[in-house]
Amino acid sequence: MHEMPAEVADAATMEANGFSRLSQAQAGDRGVIAEVRADHANDHGGVDVHELERRLLEFGFVEGARFEILHQGLFGADPIAVKLDDMRVALRRRDAADVWVRLETQ
């Protein structure tokens, strides 16, 4: 089993260790949530990054939670519908970029 990422790891380190952003996942992809870390550089439509992190965690995007991408929107594949344990959540891809995951190999 792979080790979970350190809090201070940057994007290059995360990718080098086999993690990817949830926003890169496609319909049918499954995996495990590794970390939620809102990026100050991303445009979140006026939502404070700390507020976004809090919301994502409240929705259940927590370390170790299993997910599956159920559906993606017709235009720009946005939003995405995510099955998160026993729940379904619609999420904009720009917000999903702040969720680091390990995808299952198929």
C-alpha cells in the first residue's frame, strides 16, 4: 500500500508519487481520496479557499474515502457527479482540482 502524502507536498511531488487531482478523473474512474488542499492560485468563483476546504470536508471528501465518477456534464465535462462512499455529490471541476486522489488501475 502507498503512503499518504505529507501536508506540505507540492503538486509535482504529489504527481510524482502517483496522485492526481479529482478534476482529471473521467466517468467510471474510481479511487481513494488522499488529501484536500485548496489552492490559492485557483479561481473558485469568489469562495474563500478555507471555506472551500471546509465545504469539501463536510461533503465527505476526507482522506481514505472511496469515490467513483458517475457522470460528467455535457459542456466541458462540468460538473462531475461523484459517488462518495454512500453519497452522491455534484462538484465543479475547478473545485475538484483541490482534491488529491489515487486512482485505481483498471
